[in-house]
Amino acid sequence: MNTTCKVIEVIDQFLSEQSICENSRRTYRAGLVYFFSYLTGSEVWNPTKQKEVRLVTAAMVVNFINNLNKRNISVCSTGMYVAVIKRFFLYTATKGIHENIASGIRGPKKYKGLSKDPLTLSQAKLFFNSIDRSNDIGKRNFAIISLLLLNGLRCIEVSRCNNKDLVSNGDVKAIWIQGKGRVNKDCRVPITDEVYFSIMEYQKTKPEYSPDEPLFLTYGNRNGNSRISTRIITKIVFTILTNTGLKTPRVTTHSLRHTAANVAISNGMQLPELKVFMRHSSYSITELYIQEIKQKNISDTQITKLLSNLIRNEEKKIELPVSHS
């Protein structure tokens, strides 16, 4: 075990050799720093004080995971921490820095269904109509929501868009996006005239236009005229959901993407087309959407009616006791 390395140095070295996008690199770093900061109490690792690498045990990792569970951290977030820790210690073992004590650690089992619910059509209409488009911020928000809800884009895909990514060639309008886990903007997403014109209405509010500048900007003194972040987009959606009374633990920003899939499936879109529309990496993910949505539709309508009929029929068969008084 090499005890001459500093914790931050090892983390930086690890991240520099990972073939991942910059957003994932930031996530990895935050996860590792949080983990090692948690171990500060044991005086084993302390990134802030740059202590040397010392022995970390599997029990410490398990204790960290148990602590996340006690704090009700989501399964997805806990799984991220576990994955990063396992990958880090595999790296330290290959470099002779620290043994791979996390090889036998397993993260929590993920629910294999969809963790978020889509909006109904009436809810989606309420959501859209609640956006005030009389000012610059409202026009920006409406354009962003249009891409999220009508085209099923992810927050990171919207955030990465530049002005030049929006294209119009006659009747064909589209936007080029950098998809999840991709390094280039190699995915062309067709958009409707309504979505295109909502973006153009927002474009008119900008003081100047440059093709290479972000498509959507932030407002405010601190980060004015800078690229909008996924955090701000999530906050916009959260605020609208809360103001309209639609916010629940299972209705979040990602619900807008599920809503787009739900509408597509309800209108007869089949598996191959839906996979392309949602830009899924595999058919198994797309099939999950179809099965979940179909199952929900059945449980909400047919099964409820069948059970209601069954109860009514059984009630008719019940004979009241005869009185002998």
C-alpha cells in the first residue's frame, strides 16, 4: 500500500484517466469527496486536510451505505455512490495505491419499473397554461417546458443546446442535441412548429445573437447571460408543479419525459419508433415504458370495472336471513 499519496491527488489522478463526460467527472468527484469526508471522524481519510492515503476497510464502506439508507437517500443516488467507490478502489488496486476492498460490496437493488409517474392530459394542460409568457423569463420557461414535455428531452440535453443547434429547413424543423452519455451533438430531434416558434419567441428577448452561445440563458446578477444549468431547469419545473398542486414524490421533472412517452404509446407508437423517439440505448428500456404504461392503463380502467361488476354480482347473490319471529 502506497502511503505517500494525498487523497485529493489520488482522486484527481483517478478522474483524469476515466473515459467519461465532464458532467460525470464532476459527479464522480463530488461522490468521492463526500465519501472520504464521511470517514473524517475515523481519521482515515480527510480530503480537506490532504492527509495521506491510509487503510480503508470494507466495513467502512458498508457503514457509509447504511448511513445513506438511514437518511432516506434514494436508491439511485446510493447506487451511484457505490458504483463510484467500487470503480475508484479497483483503480487504486491496479495502481498499487490501495487494495480493492470494495469488490464484494453491492449496492441496493433498484426497482425495475418506472420510478416516476406521467402527467395525465388534463394535468399537462394545466401545467402548460400556468406558465406566464408575458415576460422574458416566462417565454424562456415555456420554450424549455415545450422541449421537455412535447419532445421528451432530458434536462441535460436542453442545457447543452446552443443557438446554432436549432435548425429550420422549409417545413422541417429540428434541434441537435448531445444525448445522455454522448460526447457530440449527433442526435437530430424533429420538433413541431409550435415548439420551434416558442423558442423563437424567446430568442427575440435576447440582447444579441451568436450561434455558439447557449440557447437558454439564466437571469440574475450572479449568473446572468450564462448557460442555464440542469439545477435551474429542475427548479423551474418544481415551482410550476408546486404552484399547480401537481407535485408529489412520484411526479418530478422526469415525469415530463414519461408523459411524452405515454402520449406516444397511447397514440399507437410502436416499440422501434418509440425507442428512436425516446433515444433509449436499448430496447429493454423502451419495453419497460410500454409495459408500465399499458399496465397502469389496464389497472386504472378495465380491472376496476371488472372488480366493480364482480362485487355488484356477488351482492345480488347474497340472501338475507329469514326471520322466524
